[in-house]
Amino acid sequence: MTHTGSAPKRRNFLLGGGALLGLAACGNGVNSGRAPRIDARVDQAFNFMYQNIPGTRDLANKAVGILMMPVISEVGIIGPGGSFGRGALRIGDSTVDYYSTTAATFGLQLGAQQYSNALFFMTEDALADFRRSPGWTLGADAEYAVSNEGGSVSVDTTTALSPVIALVFGQAGLIAGATVEGNKYTRIIP
């Protein structure tokens, strides 16, 4: 008698999910254990953002803190996928904490990509809520800044009143688009 239950499917899904997380971790400091490496990547991401997306320096000057995730790797294999990255929370020019971000995705996608993500905390309350949380998830209530055709990000009254502004930039890879809604951010010790 043969068993045709779902155990083999679950095992294959779990094995595939482990492979996805392993692939998503490539190239972004996983298990590096080195804060200087994360800080160097964060510095590079800030420099790239300021040089290539006009308006972000004005936005940064209005923010009370910025979480910069310099490299988020995302992999999707037909159905399940995921993303992972590490970065630093800066208040002023000082790193105050390190964070990782993870997300699981489901749906029709195939490929891999890397991108950068900056979260601009525009109020002290939003920053305090983020720092107190054991695992903060970016939701639909955040404002998503996008570049216009000229590549700039405008800081208007609506944007300036939003408690958290998320910016995705520097995408490279084979998956169309990048989103950080639903990403979970967790404080780490590098």
C-alpha cells in the first residue's frame, strides 16, 4: 500500500523554502558578524541615493531618523519567494542600531533581484514605536515615495506629514518591481 498524502509536498516546499532563504541571503552580509561592513554598505547606499535621487537630502534633513537597508535580496521561484537584508538605523550621522528585514512572498514570480530601501521616520513617535517594537512590519499606512520622471523625490506637505516614508531604489535583477510593504524589521546584533 502506498501513501499519497501531502507529506512529500510539504517536505519539498520546506526544502525549496530553505533554498530560497539561502539564495536570498547571498551578497548582503549574512553571518558576517561585522558592524563595519554593514556601516560601509549603508554609507554607500546613502551616497548613491543622494547623488541619484534629488530631493532625498531634503527629506533626510526633515527626518528624525533613517533606517537604511543597503542590499535587500529577493528570490522568487514560481510560487514561494522571500527577501532578506541587513542595515542600520541612523539618527543624525550616527548609527544607533542594526536591523534585518525579511519577507515571504507567494504568487506568480520567477527570478531574483536586489534593491535598497530607506525608511524615513518623520516624527519622534514613529521612530520611538519602531525602536520599541520587537519586530516592526511596514504596512499600507506608510507613505511610499517614488521618483518622478526626472528621478527626484519631492517633499510636499502630504509627504512631510506622514510618520514613515518608504523609498525603494537601485533595483537590479530579473523580477519586475520591488515592494517593501509587509517586510518585517528586527533589531540585530551584528
